[in-house]
Amino acid sequence: MRRLFILFTFVIAGFCTKAQSIINGNITTADGKPAEFATVLLTKRIDSTLVKSALTTALGRYTFNNVAPGSYVISTSFVGFKKTSRVIEVKGEVVEVPEIRLIAGAASQLKEVTVTAKKPFLEQRPDKLVVNVDASATSAGSTAFEVLQKVPGLIITNDKLTIVGRGAPNILIDGRSSQYTDINQVLKDLSAANIDRIEVITNPGAKYDAAGGAVINIILKRNANLGTNGSIALSSGMGLYERGTYNIDRNFYRLSPSITLNHRQGKLNVFGNYSFFHRNLYEYNEFDRIISPNRFVQLNYTPTVFSSHNFRIGADFYSDKKNTFGIILRGFSRDGNRRANNATEQLSSLNNSMISNFQTENSTNSQRGNFSGNINWKHSFDTLGTDLNIDLDYSNFNSSNNSIITNILSNGSRYNNEQFVKNPVNLGVMKIDYVKTINKDAKLEAGAKSSLASIDNYLTYTSNGAFDEDRSTDFDYSENINAIYSSFQQKFGKWNLQAGIRAEQTIAKGKDEKGTVLDRNYVQLFPSVFVTRNINNKIASVLQYSRRVNRPSFNQQNPFIEYLDSLTYTQGNPKLRPETADQYKLSITYDNQPFFSVSYNKKHDVIFDNAPKQNGNLTYTTSENLASFNNIAFELNFPLNLGKKISGFGGNQFIYNHYKADYLGSEFNRGKWNWLAYWQTAYKPTKTISFEISGYYMTKFLNEFILIKNLGSLNASIQKTFWDNKGRVSLNVQDVLFSDKVRGSIVYQEINVNFRQFYESRNARLTFSYSFGNQKLKGERNRKTASEDESNRVKKD
């Protein structure tokens, strides 16, 4: 407490210190033409430490923001020209560097000092938390889904990714996603070898779609100048466990090769990547239900095998200094096979005597495919940063599942049921964004977006070979979302204000063979405000507010009944309404690292994803608008550095969740505090060898009706680089203690369920990667397409 008081005293005292500066300049070639995409480095004069880096625009312009007062060196490099340096002194608000003209010469003849800098794992910026995943050895051989488990404040339970207090986030990959495919499955198939960093935007501004409580943007690796380059990677791993325990009867492994290529020459840049991911894994579930006067104990073991092919190709054409045209084609193909074995015992709840027992086998084959295309145009009006972006997207998704459910009674009798689900989706999106830089301190953004989707959901159910008309259905869904937004950013000395508003119209219709079951047309407004105060060159404070919406997923609105076994099923709810949330956050950063924050979130019409119900001996879940939700979170982070060879970070979050709902004839009114701790520490005894440990621990917490018990995981790795850092070998073990198991209970009204769930989380992975070609090649534009912010609203296993 005393240390916290000292810090706040220091924060208040720092209001009198100097603000940070902006550095602007131009680079030209020997003949006076703009040096397009030249590399510019800003280093400290005293020790050559890299502070910032940039690439010049098409007009040779570069800018460095938020630079502390001091003495610096600006270094420039460009293919075919000699490297040039210039010393500058930063004292005032804006520094205009005199034009730097490059001198022609062979780059290979120059002998210059190479400036390197190690990225911190966490960087707190005014509007987002940046996680530099590429620097973490424990990420080698992981999937994107597994990498997200290492991000502070992100929790994965029941195969569902949530941000503490914010619910399910809107996940983007390079600013792009689609609400009409299972983004969780895409993340499970995406290799971490291609991930550079992750941006966690807890309070998104007006330019982002209003859907989702927060935005997670996964940035794939980029490079930096002319020529050809690429990388290859191969990862293999297997689960670590005792065969025979929990009925586990086989070995589980993964194999994931990938290749990335990029070529830039003249005005054309061509890029592409391909990856293959093959994995088998298992899930294990235990359910203990009291349905008076009986008790049902279920043990479920589900081994799964799948193979996934992912590709992406594209090109950018820089036609002139003001216009750039691009095209991107991407897609995936995935085949999966799941074999669930469920053993059920019916006991007396009074003395646990056996009444009956049976088995259920659920064999599911699934196929998914996607092909998407995007064309885009960017026009730059001037050198200050006035741009117009236009995107057109079209996507087609196909998903099908065929499940054979066999019930085997204790006397050997067998009953077969079969369900077939098919979900073709067509999506078109158009997006226009305009950015106007008024001056060095002010910027205006505005835009519009329209998306149109049509989804045909078809389910056929047969019971012992006979068509079941009551359980079979055809549900057609269409959705049109239209949006306009505007935001304004202004700097006032040490203050920075950004405010915006977004308006979205949603038109949704759904019908089955009995008629229309869903018909909605509504408009919602989403304001956002961000205020930043640079207290001094080390400390800053940020105040954020935004209003968000979480629309029902298509799977939640789909009225299908899908059976897991003869006693358990899920059912959609087409009458679901969107939930809205008001989100507030005040944070303090030190040296661009997250230090302390407090946030408050309030949700209305909260969608309980798995509202439990009883129907005789049957237990089923459905989605319901049930509650109001309040969340308070305090966060405190700190470095874990010791000398020059040990570095890392640690953090704590103290979280309060409170739900209030009218359900099953009574009021559910519960709240609970919990504690989340996370850490990552690296030891680097030499320049080429590093060791790393990371993990998290969370005490009991409340998630809807479910009280989830303590969770935790510990990971360890060793990494070796060679061939001038172009080659890398990593060995890491995930969940060393095999403690990442979800245990929980639901006790409310007549519902009384205890459960335990885990999967093949403890595994060892060996990864080799090699980068070749010109590693300073500028990759494809890190831009956003029309479908950039569409969230994961179809969730199919």
C-alpha cells in the first residue's frame, strides 16, 4: 500500500514535466526524387539504443511520435544508396528535420554498425496492449489458440475464449475476420510460427464494428525492403500422459509444416503462404447430476483427428505515388473425425445403489471449406496523411457435420440415431474509410460499411432408420448490417483527446418450414471517448469509455436440437436479443509498460450461453437473455528483471463478477471476487540460447450460473538460434503439471450438476524454423479489408 501511495504521489508531481515531441522529415534520392519505403531509424546518441523505426511514405515522408527530449541520431538506408546519418536535438513540441538526400553507392561496400533492440513482451499504448509473441520461446510449435492463453487477462474455459469481465472478444487476423465461420477453429488450425504480435483493444473506438466486448487483432509477421524472402517451419509434438488413465487408449500428436513467400520488385508486390496442420487430441468430461430421486454419472472420452489446409495469396500494385490497388485470395479446407464414448450410470440419490447403465457412442465426421476474395484501392490525397480506402469482399463458406448416435443398453440392445447438419453461407461486404489529417495535432476519420449475408441451415434427423419429422428442420437466415462512423482526434499540449460515434442498423430475418420465427430491424448508437495525459517521458494516464454490443451468434439463434447423447442436448433460441455493454477504464503506464488500471463494465440483456434446464431425465442447455452483469477489475503489473540475463513480467488482477437474473421462477443474484496471477520469465545465458517459463493461476470465479474452481498452468521451454539468427530450434512443454483442468458446479433451483473437463493440454513440441532471402523486404500492406471486424458468430465443432 505504501509503494502504491508513493507511485500516485510521483504521478501527481509529474504534471509539471515536459511533454514528448514529434519528429518529421523527408528522404530524397540523389536526383531529388522521394525515396519511397526507405528505412529510417531513430537511435539514442549516447549508446545507439534503438528508440523507433519507420518506413517512408510514397512521397518520402517519415514521422516519429511521442519522442522524449534528448540527443538522437537519425539513420537512413535505401537499396543502391549509401547509409546516411544525422544528429538532432529534441527540445520542443515539433522537430522538422532538414531534408536528407541520399548518395548513390553500392550498399555492399558500406560498413555500418547494426543497431538492434529487444522488444518487450508487453507494450501498453494509448489505445491497446501489444503482446510481442514472436519473442516468446514457449510459443514455438503452438497454435494461435494456444498462444492466446498466454495473453494476460484472457481465459479459455470449455473451449471458449473470453476476456476477464468483457466476455467473448471480436478476433481479427491482420485486421480481418468473418462472422460467418468458426473463428475459434481457425485459430486452432493457425500455426504460431507466423504470428508477430497480438493487439488487445479492450475499448475499441468508433472505426471498429460495435460487436464484441473487446477486439483482439493477431498480426502476422512482416518484413522490410526490395527483393525476395520467405520462411519455412516444421513443428511436431505429442501428448504427455499415462495411457489407461481416464480410458485414454492411444498416443496423441501434431504435425505442422508451413511456408511463407514474399517478392517485391518495382511497383509490384506478390505474397503468399500455405500451411498444413494435422493433429489428433482428446477431450475428457465427467458430469454428476442429481435429478431427484436419481443421480446420473456420465464419463465422456472424445478422441478427435483432423487435417487442415490453409492458403493465402495476393498482390499489391503501387501504380503511382497516390494510388495503390490490391487483391487477396484466401481459404481453407478442413476434414475432421470425432469419436465420443459416453458411459452413463443411473443411481439412487439416497444410497447410490445402481438402477441402470448404458453407453452412448457419437461418431461425427465434419467438413469445412472457405474461399474468399478481396479487392481494394487506396488513394493518398497529400503527404500529411489524407487517405481514402475502398474495400469489396465476397466469401463463401461450406460446413457440414454427420453424426451417428448409438445407444447401447446393459442387455446389449442397440438403437441408432443419425443427424446431418449443413450450413452454406454467402457473404458480401463493402467498406469505405476516409482519413483527413488536419494538422500535426488534429485528425478526422469517417467511414461507412454494409454487409449482407445469407445462411441456409439444414438438419435431417433419423431414428433407427426412420425419418424424424419433429427433429428435422430447415432454417433460413439473412442479415444486413449498415454502419456509418466518425471520430476526431486532437492534441492539446500534454493531452490527447479522441472521440467518436458509430451508428449501426441491423436487419435480420429467419424462417423455417412453419413460417417466420425472426424479423428485426433496429438502429443502435455507439459512442467512444479516449483521453490520454502524458505526465512525463515515463508516465502516462489513459481514460477510456466505449459502448459495445454482442449480437446473438447464428448458432445461438438457430432453433436446431443437437444431441450429445441420449440424456443431453442443446437447442437454439431465435428470440434472442443483442446484449449491450458500457465499458470504462482508467490506466497508468510506466515507460510504455502496463502498470496499474481499474475498469468497470455493465452489461444489459446478458446472453447466458448455456442456461441449464431439466425435462424429466433430460438435461439440456439453451441461450437466454437473462441478466444484468456488473464487473470491476483492478490490474497491477510489474517487471521481473534481474541483471542482464533474466527478464520478464508478472501481473495480478482482482476481479468482481455479479449477475442478477430472473430464471426458473426465482432470482439468481450472486457475485464473487477472484484473483488472477500470470508471469513470464526468460533466462538467456548466451546470445543464442534462452530458457523460459510462463504460466497463470486463477482462484474460483463465477461465470453465469457456473462456479468454476481454481485453474492454473505452467509452461517451460528452451530455444537455440543459429546461422546468424536465421535458424531456430525450440523445445517446449505445455501445462507441465497437467493442472489446466476445468472443474465446476451449477446449483440453482432443481439444477444440481458437478463437472470436470480437460483435454490434451500437457504436451511436448519440437519446432524448427528458417528464414531465407532478404529479411529487410517490405511485406504486403498491413491493411484491413471490408470484412475486417466481422466476429465469430458461427460456432460449430
